[in-house]
Amino acid sequence: MNSTRAESYPLRRRRVVASLLADRGEMLVVAGLGTPAWDATAAGDHALTFPLWGAMGGAAMIGLGLALARPERRVLVITGDGEMLMGLGSLATIAVQAPANLAIAVLDNERYGETGMQATHTAHDVDMAGMAAAAGLPVTGTVESEAGLEAAMMALRGAGGPVFYTIKVRAEDLPLALPPRDGVELKGRFRAALLGQKA
Amino acid sequence: MGAPQWPGDIFRALVDLGVRQVAYVPDAGHSRLLDLCAGEATMTMVPLTTEEEGMALLAGAWLGGQRGVLLMQSSGVGNCLNMLSLVRTCRFPLLVLVTMRGQEGEANPWQLPMGRITGDLLRLQEVFVHAVDDEARLGEVVGTAGEAVFAGPGAAAVLIAQSLVGVKTFED
Ligand SMILES: Cc1ncc(C[n+]2csc(CCOP(=O)(O)OP(=O)(O)O)c2C)c(N)n1
Ligand SMILES: [Mg+2]
């Protein structure tokens, strides 16, 4: 295990997520529990972002259900390496459905950041983008620096998918940016914004 | 004895409910219903690697305005407990059809622990449980449970008794 390298990764997650969500247009967003949900909120709380406060391992599958229901809309899942590791089987499930409008961005700090920065399996070089490619996702990759970030963002925002990118980000403690906690409210505002007031 | 009627009854109830996403980890008892759903153009079949994926999937489906159903055997309920917190906290609709193992005549002792507590576990996570052993009522129960689920919204499970599904004997 390389226990310190992530502390000097050049990419900073708040800026990566802010760029991913800039001018988001019609995009639907699911944010995994913990730091990714705070990152998404720091970029601007939004009715069409569904931030999770739990459901660890479920973010990509929520994205799949949404992508199948709304094939005309881009669906972006932003989640952490720990969260994605808990739901690796969903990569196989997503590959079978193969929705072109689904993209998953894993912010890989090689840590369970939210619970005290314990090393995740990716600190031991487990390659989740490789697993996604092996499952059959057509567009996958790992980005470690500014080089390649632009292309990865373009693919996440628009390429025919499913798209899966691991974005190696610095292991750093960041200020909290909390979305609403009430799940009924988060669900209701998302459906109202997407489906209209009748929802 | 001819093929049982109840898979067709449940299928028609699901069509009437407007179910679009059919998520499942297969059980022998669901075979006929799965075949019927797979032949229905308005339904998308979503095979899962583990049952909890289905709870998250159907939450996403509802966010996008679609209805779904989740099929599993009783052991699969144990795989779902934490994901039921998503359903409960956000009050997502959830309709689960569970084929029971571990009831009378079960020949596989490994099915007994989960089979004995399936209903209790679901109730602990505030899922409304309908245990059905009368095959004539299955279609109707799925229909009324589904209407309540999507109108509520809330969560309900229909437990299909092992006596209706048949007992696996492990004999050639
Ligand atoms: C089922 C379950 N297990 C453990 C936890 C505790 N937990 C909350 S966030 C988290 C770590 C998430 O790590 P990661 O997805 O990598 O996000 P990061 O904060 O590193 O960006 C853990 C283990 C939980 N909430 N649920
Ligand atoms: Mg992490």
C-alpha cells in the first residue's frame, strides 16, 4: 500500500466537481454520501441533484434507475471510492443495461474520507476503472492530473455511455457544505423540478 | 396438475399498475412471472448481482417518474436491510415480491434462518407485509398492495408461500 501518495495528488475535488457541474443544463445528478455530497453542494445546491446521506453502495444504481426512466436526460453520478467499492456488482448490472446517458465519476482520494481518512482498497492499487472496463462499460479511464481532465469531463458530460472515470484527487480535509437532510424533501423537490408540480 | 394461474395473475396486476422496471435476482418460483415480464414490451428487465441494488434502482426510477417492482427469494431480504433505510427515510415507493423458502418441507437447512425471519425483518424496516398462501388471491393482493405503494408512497412486500412455489427436493 502507498499510504501517502494521495496527499500530493494535484487535482482538488472541489474544483473538479465545480467544473463538472458548471452550466449543467438539463443534467440530473446523484451525489454519493459524505464528501462527494458536500462537494456537489459546495458547487451549488440544486433541485436536480439528489445528494445521499446514506445508502452506501447505492449511488450508481440510483443513477441507473434514473437513466433508464429518463433516456433523454444526461445522468451523472458523482461518488467516492469507498462508496463505489461497496457496490462493485452494480458495474456489471449497469453494463448489462448499457444506458448511453449514464456517467459515473469516482472521486478517488484512496481514503474513506468521511470516517477519518482510512485507506481504501484503491490505495492498494485496486483499479476500479479497469473493473468497469472489464464489466463492459464502453468508455472508461483514470485521470491523475490536469492532463486528460478536460477530455474526461467532456466524456462524463456527453459521451455515449455508460461512462466511468476514476478521478484521482488529493486526500484532504475540506469544510462541510451540507445539503438538506430531509430525504422526503430531497425526493420531492427533485421530482417537482423534473416532472412538474403534479409529481 | 396444470401450470399454476398465479404468475399470470400477478403479471396482469403489474401491467395494470404501470410497472416499467422489473428488477430481480432469480428464484425458481419466479421463473414463469419473469418470462411473462420479459415478453412485455413496456417492461425493462434488470437482472441484479445482489438484491439491495434493486432498492436503489427503483428509488432512481421513481425520481425519474417510473414505477418498478423487485423480485427475490426470502434469503435476498437479508441482503437489503441497510438499503431499506433509503426507502424509509425518503419515503420511496417499493413493491417487493418474495418467494418463500425455509417453510414447511424445506429440504435445504441453509434456507431456514432467513426464511423464518423474512417477514419480521421487513416489518422492522416498516415494510407492509402481505403473506399469501392462497393462490387465488395473489394477483389481487399484488394489485392492491401496489396501488397503496405508489399512492402512499410507501413500501410493501408480498410473501408468496413456499406451498405455492413448490418444494425443491434435491433428488434426481
Ligand atoms: C453501510 C455503511 N457502512 C459504513 C458507513 C460509514 N461511512 C460513511 S461515509 C464512508 C466513507 C465514504 O468514503 P468515500 O466514498 O471514499 O468518500 P470520501 O469521503 O473519501 O470522499 C463510510 C465508510 C455507512 N454510512 N454506511
Ligand atoms: Mg474516498
